[in-house]
Amino acid sequence: MKRVIAGVVFLWAVNLFAGDWSQFCGPGRNNVSTETGLADSWPEGGPKVLWEIEVHDGYSGPAIRGGKVYLIDREDDTSLLRCLDLESGKELWKVSFSDPGESKGKKFDGTRGTPTVTADAVYLVTGYGTFACIDPQTKAVKWRHNLLDEYGMELARFGIGQSPSIRGKMVLIAPNSIQTGVAAYDQETGERLWVSPGLGNHSYVSPRVVELCGQEMVVAVGSNVKPPKSKRRKKGDKNPELKKKIRPSHVVGLSVEDGSILWNYTGWSCQIAIPHPVALSGNRLFITGGYKAGSAMIRIVKRGDGFGVEELYKTGAVGSQIQQPILVGDYLFIGSNSNSRKDGFACFSVDGKLAWRTKEIDGAPNFERGPFILADGKIAILDGKTGILYLVKADPTKYTELASAPMVEKNDMAWAPLALSNGKLLVRDWNTLKCVDLK
């Protein structure tokens, strides 16, 4: 879809080749592709699989630039950046670096994050806290940081999930320690330029630059996870600083110049935030999460020399634990599933009304917490549990399934982001990356 959203600008500071998917969730970081000419139906055996390769355990999503695929992978205590040929799947080169670590529980071990690829660099954050810049010409690590050491963090149960964002000469990530929310680094040297105040701990939301009220700002989200056991209030302890066992959740707008907080919304709370707020016209942001957080719509307003926040509504009708909602006209398509809710795929109007959910449609799939993207008026969506790939019409009036085919192994964790370039859809499960022809 080529709808222009007034008042909201997603910034991507490099020139992209046609069909590139050079960062997390695509060119606009919104899971929307402008490609056309995709098939409206598939043959009996499903869309053609052009190639497939083995990958290490995990959820790392691919990025595509200039006909090359970039993927974070791992071997033992070594992390890798792999570069593949999009046409054939052949590995062209890889860069490896020591990156020891292990998350708490094998189920949650493995890769995280999507690389961000510019004309002369690849930026990535591993699930174990290494933030690195790779030079694709020399095939070497240009600079790197250990986020755990730099910010005094312990590795969370689910590791670290960040996909760097570009603004001008800066690259942005969210370490999300107790003291630090977002950090900005110089793309060329890796020098840290600024850090924002802490926003809560262990958020998995990558920061993004948008324009609200006519000003560029970094939008970021924190989580309300419990503080460490050593910091919690014990029975009989009257220390007021330890009275609350839950830290507040913050949705903030930050200055791109120094990381200072321009506005702060704490009316919505999520134990572990993952999707980024969806920016809409009228300086609005739609916020959603799992862990019984539900969703909220806020408006940013200009007040004198500063900014304020108006809460337009909160709702329990929809809530996405993992996947980024997609805006189509005045409707949001949402994977409204989490640990505790099984609504399926949902269509929700931006004014707060539920259009439909597959939960109430006989024979419609649930989709679990699988990824999805929009292209050519259609949504490609992977069922995170069954491994079936579906093609669904982006129709707010009703659920319309156009095609489906088994694609990856049946499991309960096929959650990695999809990527689309020149009709080729990249789909992965725990151990396999496939390239599928959607033309």
C-alpha cells in the first residue's frame, strides 16, 4: 500500500535499491512492502521454494540489500554475520567473533535481532549483548561494544533482542538497563554520543525515529518487570523505595540531539514489551503488548515549549505479544495472541472498534505468534505453531484466506521476522531459512 500518513515520517537515512529489506520490519520498520505483481493464489503444492539452508537455533530475522541476504547466526560461543546470495542461497562470506553466553533455559537460547544494512556497514546486536559494526568490504569487525559490561547488566532470561535503527550519522539501540534506556552511537567510530534515562528493564523494543508535532524524536518503550530479588521489599521492610515490586512501564519521546525525555506516558503497562508503537496521522501512537497488557492509543500534543500526552483510549480487545501490527488505511491488522490470549489474527479500527478476529470465525487458523508482512494488498502470515504459510487479503470487512501451504517444521516458536525482496519471501523456523517465490 502506498498510503501517505500525514504528520508521521519514518526515517531511513540511506539510499535503498528497489526491493531492499535492509532492516527489521523493512524499509519503514512497519512490515509494509511497496512491491506489486505478487500472486493472488498458489499452486496445489504451495509457492515454489527456491532454496533452503540450515541455521542455528534462534529467532534472528534476515535483512536484504542489493541482492544479498544478511543473517545473525551462531556456532558454540561464536556469533556470526552470514552473507548469502538471494538468488541461490549460497553463502558468499561470513564474519565471526567471540560472543560467549547462555540464556536461562535451552528453549530461550539462540539468536536474536535483525541486522541493519547500509551502503558500507552492517550493524547488529546479538542475543548475548555484543553490539557490532561489520565492514562488508573488508569482512571484519570495525568496532564493537559489550552491552552487559558497558551498562552493568545481567543477561535476561530471553537474552537481548535489539535491531539497530539509523538516524543521520547515528545508530540507535536500547540497552534497557536500570539506568539507561536508549543509547546513540557514531556510525563510523562506534563512539557513544548520548544515553537516555532508564525506562524500566529488559524491554525488547528497538528504538525508532518518527516525526511528531513537526519534530523528529526517538520513540522508545520500557517494561515493568520486577526488580531483582535483592532489591524487592521484604516482609516488614518499611523502606518506601522498595514498596512497589513492579517498576513502571514508560513509552517516551526522546530528543535526537541528546536523549533527553520530551514526553512520557505511563498509563499503559507491559511486563515485557516487544512490538514498537505504531505511528498514525494526527500525532497518534498505537501501543500494544502481551502479558495481559492489551493496547492503548495516545496523542502527542505541543504545549508551549514542550510536549504532552493525551490518552485517547485503552482496550483489552486486542494485544500482540511479539509481532508488529500493520496499518492499512484506518485499520490495524494484529496478531492478537500471547501466553494467555488466543484471539488469532485480528482487524481493529484506529478509533478503537474491533472489526474481526479469527477466534470467532469457524475454520480460520489461530496463527499463534507467527510473523506477517503486507505487500500488494495481501498479507503473508506464518502460523508460529503449525508452520503453515498463509496468504490473506488485507480486507478490513472480513477475513479472506487466498492460499495456504505447509512451509516450515511444526513447532511452537516460528516467530522470526519475515523479509521480502523482489518477490522472494524469506521464512525461517528454529533451524531452517527458506526462500519462497511469491510472484
